Amino acid sequence: MIKKFIPIIILSALPLLAAAQSRTLTLEECKRLSSENDPYVKGAALDVLAARAQKQEVFTEYFPKVSATALAFHSLNPLIDIGVTDILGHSDYAWEISNAYHDFASQNGLPTRYKALQYGYGVTLSAMQPLYAGGRIVNGNRLAALGVEAAQLKENLTRSESAQSIEKKFWQIVSIGEKLKTLSEAEQMLISLKKDADAAFAAGILTQSDLLQLELKTNELKSLRLQASSGMKLAKMDLFNAIGLPYSYVRAASSVEKPYLDDIELSGDLDALQSPDHYYIPEEEMVASMAQTRLLSLQLEAKNLEKKLSMGEALPQVAIGATAGYAHYIGDAKLNAGVYAMVQIPISDWGKTSKKMRRIDCDIQKTAIEKDYLDAQLLLLARQLWLTLESSWEQVQVAKEGVEIAQDALRRSKDQLDAGMITMSDFLQTQTSLRQSEDSYIDQRIAYVTALGEYLSKKTR
């Protein structure tokens, strides 16, 4: 009895296992996975961390520079070895003094030459606090803060571009899925029609040619459905690779961690679309919120700070410092300390700095001109996106009307076919027109959703 029930238990559990491995993805979930796994997004996040670290690095310039030095040496011969004649020269008078000192030294046990610095050691601790550096410390910190903001804006741009790319891939798959449904519905309608056609053929209403055309059309739809299914698999693999989602393209090798490709479905609603007026953003507000707008302003601010940094190279630098040390070089070991003040005026660099500032002024003017031009281009881009969105919505409405007209035409053609007023070829042509209208309606809705995503993505701040 147990052996008989085991296969039944296994077979009844298969649907549950398949359901456990299936997964449904929304657009927002795909975007989230992309932001977590996209290498370019990760790189942009690391750039932000690097910019913050650089800001902290520059901030340390406000604090004193403290250093410690230790020195020890031992030479083969003393570095200082002098006698009387080394000081007074080699005159007769010097030699008389030298001889007299030699006699005195030999009688009293004193060295005849002075020797020192054959060995020694010392430890020094010093600290220097800059009081004024031509504004370079302050402006350097401001420039580092701009770098952090620029890195964050670039990260937002990268995330937005990544999300926009994922959105296009997502809706492409949804589009193929909708077209597969259309093909399946058309195929089912022809299969249902086949039964009526067989009866009509038996009654002599339809000819053998009509049945053959119906079979050919059914085979054509099967072929189109297989092509669409293959395209669906490729599009899914492209999307899942982009968002870093593991999957298996072989059912036998699938698992909970790596579900089968066909078991991963996308949830996208094309029937809940609203008109562009629902999403309208004033163009001035959109341009102001674009990361590109702020990046252009940051670029101009950075050029002005670069000019101030260059000017600081020609200004005086003031610093105070203190040093303390313990040394034994000549005589007994001693502990000593001292303070000092330093004023440095770079006189010879004034000419070079003035030429450098002139060059930077040209860069500032060039950047300002480019900013004005690009601001106008961004305003034009905002208007183009809105016009594209409106045009796409109008195309959706036209395509929707086309589907309604094609559906009505198909109903009338079916009635005429049943009444023997038209041929099977005419009816199949009407059915093909309906399928093409439905495909066009799907394409226009996908185009509208894509245009809407691009329009909304420009507001990145």
C-alpha cells in the first residue's frame, strides 16, 4: 500500500514545488535589483565614498602638522678634529702657541686636539600651525565639498540611466507577452472556427481550398507564437543578467535559488495608463531639478575656486610652530625647546601666477558660455520630452480606435462567412487585420510607457 501511495504523493506535490520555484517581478523590484547589482551604479557609489574621503583629507589642513624625528649616528672618525694651528693658521706665532699648549697639555693630562661628533643621538618633536595660507585651505575645503556634491549627482544620474535601461527591457518583455496572448487568442479562435468549417464543408458550404487556407493560417500563427516565445526567452535573459537575478534556462537544472526562466513572470499593467496631463511637470521646475543643471553650476563654481587657489599661491603664508627635543651630540645630553614664527612671501612666482590666473579666467568664461548654452538645451529637451509624450498618447488613442474598428469588422465578417457571403480568405484577412491592430495597440502603449518613464526620469533631484 505504501509503495502505491508514494507516486501519488509525489505527483500531487509537483504543482506545489513548481509554485515554490515560480516568481513574479514588478518593475520597481527590477529597478531595485539593478541598483544593487549594476556595476556602474556600484562604481558611482564608490566615487561618492572617495569624494567624502578626499573632503576629510583636505579638512585636516586646518590642524597643526606634528612630526617626530629620531637620529643616531656613529662615524669611523670624529667629524670635528681641530688643533691650535687649525684655528690660528700656520704662522710662526701660531706654532709657538701650539707648542706651548702641547707642553702644558702633556704636563696636565689634557688632549692636544679637540675631537667631537664621532657619535650622537637625538629625538625631536615639532608642531606647526598654519595661520594664513593665502586662502588655499578654506578654498580647498570648499572645492572638496563641491566634489562630494558632484559625485552624488553623478551617482543619481547613473542610477536614473540604469533604471531607464531596465524599464525599457522590462516593457519589451511585457510587450512580447501581450503579443503572445494575442496570438494565442487568434489561434484559439481559428481552432474553434475549424470545427464550424468542417461542418460547413460537410454541408457543401465551404470548399477544400477554404479548409486548406484555414490550416495554413493556423500553422502561421503557431510559427509566430514560437518565434515570439523564443524572443521572450532572450529578452528575459537580457533583463535578468542586467539586474543580477540568477535563473536556469534548463528546467531540469532549476532550483529555488535558480528558478526556470519561464517560471519567472513580469507584472506590468498596460491598461491603467493615464493621460500626460496627469504627469505634467512645469518645464522650469524640471530643468531646475535635473542633475545636469546643478552639475553645470558646480563646474563653474569649481573654476572660480580654482582661480582663488591660484591667487593664494602668490599671497604670503604665515605659520607658527614649536619644537622640543632631547639630544646628545656635543657635551652632555640636553633637553631643549623653542617656538618660532614664519612668514613666507613668494616674490618670484607673482609673474607665473598672474599668467595662470589669466588662463583660468579664459576657462571660466568658456565654462559660463557652455553653461548658458546647455541650460537652453536642457530646456529644449524638457519641451521635446513633453511633446513626445503627448504625441505618444495620441497614437495610443488612435491604435485603440483601430482595434475597436477591427473587432467590429471581424464580427461582421464572421456573420458574412456563416451566411456564405464572403470567402474564408476574406475572413482570414480580416482576422489578420485585427491581430495587426492589436499588436499596434500594444506597441503604442509600450512606446507611451517608455516615453513617460524617460520624461519622469529627468527629475533626478
